[in-house]
Amino acid sequence: MLATLTSFSSLYLASLLMMVGTGLFNTYVALRLNSQAVGAVWVGALIAGYYLGLVCGARMGHKLIIRVGHIRAYVACAAVATSMILLQTLVEALPAWLVFRIITGVAMVTQLMVIESWLNEQTENRQRGRVFSFYMLVSGLGTVLGQLALTAYPVLDLRPLTFVGICFAVCLVPLALTARSHPAAQLPTPLDVKFFVKRVPMSLTALFVAGNLSGAFYGLAPVYAAQQGYTTSQSAIFVAVAVLAGLLAQWPIGWLSDRVNRVGLIRFNALLLTLIVLPLWGWLSLPFWLLLTLSSLCGILLFTLYPLGAAFANDHVEAERRVGLAAVLLIVYGLGACVGPLIAGVLMDYGGSGMFFVFNSLCAAILVATMRPERVTGLHRVDEAPVHFVPAPDGLQASPMVGTLDPRTDPQADVYVETVAVDNSPVTEMEGPDAPPAPGKTAP
């Protein structure tokens, strides 16, 4: 297994660098705009724009990978993402920043699809779960390191943006120099969204609310800490502690969810989250150590909602539909991540920083009200349920392609995925609507 993980070192290193840059950037933007007295709604809008790019750019990314191949698509998108970051050092207009963030999301989802499809194609089924878990660990570690890197910049000037640009540029080096052959592209066919809405409505609700919470946390938790009077370093640590706690909690929560009622566990976690954040509503002045303690508890409860909801959905969907299910879950989660920062930003602008955790309590209360174990009839429960829990990256640190990494699915049999060969041959005058298909292509 160690040899397998080592053989993917270039992919893991590229993921780590991407997440370091992303983690640092999100917190930096929140603190920078807050120091300039920019409303929280704009901070939420920038985070929402990034997630919107991630969700909407998936199909575009697939087409690009199929057209030019994995490495070329990755290198091109890394250059675009780097340019968008550096443009923000030249342009100060917030509407322009919003456009830059959407484009960055489109570029980064393509990079994620390249890495994930590469891992999937060249990993045996019996090792896919461990390869995926290590990928999740590297992604989460990158986000934490990004927060800690910001502590080296107590003054919120342009140097952190330069550092992010360096991370986004250097992350293309491991893939550009890899000796591994790139895989065939995985091309999802149109998804039967109505089927999943009927089959797993509670899971979709849980994922949408989880997206609201996660998107708002990454965008506005630093603003909350800054408005409470904490320094840049303390605000970054506040976010890092929550992300790290959520990362480490994946395995024990997963072990527990394989042994108890998952809907009941989601509801219990949501109830705890509703109550734990009450001291953070703004009516108490808390010492920093207590703030970090509450932040870590929030991270445990918040960042495990996505994999819990996904595991419950997989318990009620047949194996041949699970790659399509993974894509739908990520889209719903991403839409939630677009909405959450905007709502929380508006609440903070009108009600003060404490409204951020009021928003958290409200979202968690929605889960308490909607996650009802007695509503689970078991009518569509699959034979192998409970399906083995799989740790999952938070904050959309994954693309819809991540479903093929899930050891609960067999990409070769899934009705939603077909493998297409990448044809990099130049177009000739012989090619046209009446010409026979070239090798590796199918006739229209």
C-alpha cells in the first residue's frame, strides 16, 4: 500500500499546494475586506462566487479534459487560476473580484477532476478506499496549513496574495513533470435528478444545509473572529482548529455511523451544534482558549455532516447508480455553499458578528426538524446497508468525479459513467460530418 501511495505522490503534492493556496486565500479575503470596513455580504458573495464556479464549471471541465487531455487541461487551468489571483493585486473593484472568483472556481474544479480521475483510473478497487482517504487527508491538511501560513503575515498587505499565486503556479509542476501516463476521461451522462429527489429527499436536505454551514464558515468565520477583536493570527487559528477537528473526526464518526441509525446521528449532531454555538451569539466575552474549544466542537459536528448524509443516501441507492448520486449530492452541497455565505453575510451586516452563529443555530435547527428516523421506511434500503462510511473532503474540495473514487461504487458498471478515449491527433481536411470516426472516437 505504501508503494501505491508513493506512486501517486505527484498528485497528492499538487492537491496539497492547491488547498494551501485556497485555504489561505479565503481567510485572507475575509480579514482584508473586514479591515477595510467592507460589508460581510460582499465577503459572502465572493465565497459564493467561488462555489458557483466549482458547481457550474464541472461540465465545462469534462469537455476540456476530453478535448486536450488531462495534463494540458490541468496546466491551462492552473495558469488561469494563478492569473485570477494576481489580477486581484491590480484591480480593487469588488464586482471584478467576484468575476475573478467565479472563473477561479471553474478552473479549480477542472484541476480537481484531473487529479481525481487520475487516481481512480490507476487504482485497483481493493485499494481505492485507502487511496481516497489519503487524498481527503491531504486536502484537509492543505486547508489547515493555509490558515497557519496566514499567521506569518500579521499585516494584511498584498504579500499573502502573492503567496497564494505561487502555490497555484507551483502546483502544476508535479503533474507537468510526472512520468505517469494520464488516464482515459470519465464522462458522466445526464443525471436523473428526479429519481434521487424521490429516493433520498432527507439526504439532499442534509447536504444542502451542510453546504450552507460549510460555505458560510469558510467565508465568514474569520470575519466573526476579527470583529470580536482577535488578531489576524488568532482568526486564522480559529478557522484552522475547526477544520483540523473536522478532519480528525471523520474516522470515529464514520465508525459510529456504521453501527447506529444514521438519520438519528445526523439529528443528534445537529441538536448539539444548535446548542454549542449559543455562547457565540455575541452576548458573552469569551477567552481565546474557550473560543478555540467551541470552534473545534463546531468543526467536528459541521464537517462530518456531508459524509454522514452521503452514507445515508448510499444506503438507499443501488450500486449501479452511486456515481450519479455522488454528483447530485455534490451539486446540492455546492448550491448550499453558494446560498449560505450570502444569507449569513446579510444577517451579519444588519445584526452584528454574533448573527453568524445565530445562522449556524438556525441551519442546525432545520436539520433537527427535518431529520426524522421514523420517516425512514427501509423500502429502498440496499442489501449491503449500512454501506461502509467513506471520509469525504469538506467545502467542495472535490468534483463530481470524486464519486468514482468511492469504494462503494464500481466505475466499470455504473450506468452514469462511460470511459472515453482522449484523441490528441490534429484535425485534418479529411475530417468532417461525412468522414468515418477516428480511432478512439464514436460516431455521433
